[in-house]
Amino acid sequence: MNRFASIFGILFFAGFLCGCASIQKTAPSASPPLSAEKFQMRNNSASLLYDLLDDEKNVSKVLLIKSDREKLDRLIKTISVLAGDGERRLDELAKGDSSLNLHAIQLPVGEKATRDAIAKTKEHELLLSSGENFEFTLLLTQADALSYGWHLAKIAAENSSRPEQVKEFAALSTAMEDLYKQVVVLMRSPPAK
């Protein structure tokens, strides 16, 4: 009986140690790994956002051609600056996390062709318009871009596990939403004649 109790005690103690070791191994880390779906969602939305920011950082160049409304000029320049800063911040995030791929756009061929056609149409409309039509067309393109960007950043934040990424994506989302609202306000206030 004594021998049985000793063996039982040793097995119990060994089991206890193994249990503690497995608990220690499964303790959550500071940033849990992403599931394959979340990983793909984060990278795809971050890539689309990165691509959008790359385009938007140059939007103020259109002001060199046409514009004489100070409020519009300031807002478009603010959008360009935000986009350039956002692109740099995403580059820094990717440098700190090799799993963050900013070139994982993965669009179907038809979607890519449609986007290219829309971009050419908008470019054509901007170049051929002037005055109020130019302003409205420019603001409309910016409302579309900012709404899309704010939601891309939101999806990227929701599918990130690293706190610094969540913070950066959420900040970009908020800033783009704010600029979207400013664009809508300016669209509703036609230029003074």
C-alpha cells in the first residue's frame, strides 16, 4: 500500500508539472497569431489602402492645372499630406512586421479592368471640366476615395493582432472619415460667384 501511494504521488506530481507546463505554453502572447483568413484580410485591405494612399498623395497636383477656391485648395492639399504620411506609416509597419504584405491586392481581372476604366473616365472628366463642374467632380472623386480608404483602414485594424498596427490603421480610418465629412460639407457649399 505504501509503495502504491508513493507511485501514485509521483505520478500525480508528474502530471501536475506537465499540466503546468502545458498551461504555460498556451498562455496568450502579446499579439496572438492571426488566423489564415484574418491574415489574408489584413494584408489585402492594407494593400488596397496602400495603393489608394499612393494615388491620393498626388491629388493636389491637379490644383496646378485648375482651381481658384482657397477652401478647396486647402482641403485637397490636406488629403495629399494625409495620404503621403499614411503611406509612410504603412511602410514603417511593414518594416516592423515581415508578415504585413502591402502588395497583396489580389483583385480579379475583371475588377482590375473596371477600376482602370473608372480611373481613366474620372481623369478625363477632371481634365475637360472647369469651374463648378471641376470642383464638384474633384470633390466627388475624393468623397469616393476617402470613404473607401476609411473602410479599408477599419477592416485592416479589425483584422490585425499587433497593437501598433491596430492603432495606426484605426487612426488612418478616423482621419479619412473626418476628411470625407469635410469633402461632403464643401460639396454642399457651392463656390461664391
